[in-house]
Amino acid sequence: MSRRGTWAAAGAAAVLLGLSFYALISWLEQGQLSDVPVYLHYARLVRGGAVPYRDFRFEYPPAALPALLLPAYMSWSYATSFAVLMGACGAGCIAAAASALRAVGAGAMRMWAGLLAIGVSPLLLGSLFDTRFDLWPTLLAVGALAATVRRRSVVSGVLLGLGFAAKLWPAVLLPIAVAHLWRRRGRRGAVIVVAAFVAAAAACFLPFAVLAPDGLRAMFADQLDRPLQVESLGAAVLMAAQHLGMRPLVTIGSHGGQALSGHGAGLAAGLSTALEITSVLAIWILFARRRSADGESTLLAAAAAVSALVAFDKVLSPQYLVWLVPFILLVRGAGGVVGGGLLFLALGLTQTWFPWHYWRLATDHAAPWSWYLLARDLALVAVAGLLVLTLSRAGGFARRRGDSPAARQAAA
């Protein structure tokens, strides 16, 4: 597709995204279960001279701060300014997706369909797009993926490092970037992307490690030690078992959210973590062992990794689905079409209980919303499984020592 056609599609998708945001703000969300007041509180503390992690508990990594602080300096109300900023991040995701698709030679139909689907996705998921800052790390992650398929090692590493420093999860893409750039640019390209990642992440974390090491450690503990969140796959299965006669579960407030406590909750959390780690490692290994070094397989592997990370996490806050949208809609062929359909089903199912019936689900585990939750989580598992299966079938593997990517590079 021509450069002009690519940016025409991106522009149309950005307009559609803007209209979707306007519909959310004007008619659909009505201020329900928004994190914006929390962000405003943090912004006021920082503007008053307080240092995150040292002077107040800050639950996010340090590169989240730009997304929370910038709206406090804009001319509209904080809520409106934050929505505008997230809209700009969403438009940036569309531009990055367009760049990635153009890099792999996507045709006009695929380009238009994928980008317009990203533009309309906020209407399917609801106000989570403009009342959470998740579009900021998603922009960094999709930008890094586009840089990876364009063989821009420094840009890819810097964006992944900033994404990790904004919300940790974009680091799941680093091994995929390393493997792709090793094949396409050799060992030097792989080393550069890792070095750029470390430098960018260190630039964000080190100042706070010096000023407030205990507070920074507490943030990591808060991110990593959370119990089984009520919207996770494990929780959905336990709620279904409760409806079928299992001992009732209790919802507790924990780490700023709601989690399950009771028979089987700890086991489900442990199994979820094990399944998440195993599936992500399997995706990395599958991708690293492929003979093909094309950009399409890189887009597929990235989508699979992010999907597995979300589907099997013991914490599955509804805004995590924002991460999936630009990745799954980049995948080529039947895997992308079916995966996109399942993703849209998951987005729509989430809006059946969030925000209007969230507390009935979270505290009472009430039907039918608990069944909708189970269906949503199974749809996410199906997306991850489909993408992993597509990745395993999409090309040959370097089975012999002499046919490995590293061996071919050494011989080159």
C-alpha cells in the first residue's frame, strides 16, 4: 500500500477514534468507576513539591508520571485534559500500527480494516479507554514493535524501556525484539536493543532508587504480590464453581482493587501465575526457534505474548484489554480475523458488567454477570491459544544445530 494510502487510513481511523471518545465522554460513561480522581490527587501532590515513593505511596512505575502530570498543566479540566491526552495516545497507537503494517507490506484492505477496528474499539469496551492511563504504555509498546519490524534497534529498545518503566508489561516484548533483530541485523542489533532498553529504564528508575529506595521496592511488591483479582480467569472459574455448589467465596479489598479470598483462591492464583509464565516462555521459544525472520511472524509473536500475559494473569483489571487491541489487529490472515472477532467479543462482554454492575459481580459474585465474566475470560484464552497455534504452524523451526539462526549468523 502506498505511503499516502497508509496515512489516509490512519487519519480516518484517528477521526473514528476521536468520535468514539466523544461518544464515551458525552453519552456513555457518566463518570462511573473512574481512576481520574486518583490521578488528579497524585498530580496535585507532585505539583505541591512532594516526591513520589518518598513523600507519598505511588502505586505505578515512574514513567507513568508524565501521563498523570501533563493534564494538570493543560487548559481544560483535569478529566477533559486527561481524556484528550489518552485520545492523543490512541491516535499514536494507530500511527504506530500503520507503520508496522506498512513495514510488512500489508495491502489496502488489511490496512483499512485493522486501523478502523482500532478506532472503533473504545465503543466496545467503554470508558476504560479515557479514564485509565493504559493507552500510554500501549503506545510505547506498539511503537517499539513498529521500530522492531523496521529494524530500528535503538528506538525499539528505548520505547520498550520506557514502556517497562510506565507499567512493566511491555518488557514481555523484549525477547521477541532481540530474536528478530538478531536475525535481521546480527548480534550487534540484538545487543543494541538490550542496551537501549536498560538505559531508558534505568534513566526512569535510578533517580527514585536513590531518593526513595524503600518506596520503589514497595511499588514493585504492590505490582507483583497481588492476590487473585475478581475478574481473572481463576476467579471466574471459582465463581462458576460457587454457583454449582462449592463453598462460598469472600471478596476482600486489596492493593486498590477487589480480590477473592477463600477455598481455592490461593491455589488458583498460583496456577494462574504458573500458566502465565509457561505460556509466555513457550511463545518466546517458539519464536526464537523459527527459521523465518519476517516481520509478520514478529507481529504474531508479539500479539500472542501480550494475549497470554493478559489471559492468564492472576490480576485482570478490565483496562488490561486496552493493551490487546492494537496487537491482535495487526495479525495477518485467518488468525487475525478470528482473533480480532474473539477480542471484540471479549470487549463487549466486559461492558455487560463494567461499570454498571461491577459491584454486584465483585462483591456478590452475582449471575448472570459472573457467567459473562467466565465467557469473557474464556474468549481471551481462546485468543491466546489461537495465536500460539498459528505461531507454531506458521513456519519451520531450526531443528539442527547448524541450521539455527545463531549458526547462520556466525556463518554469514
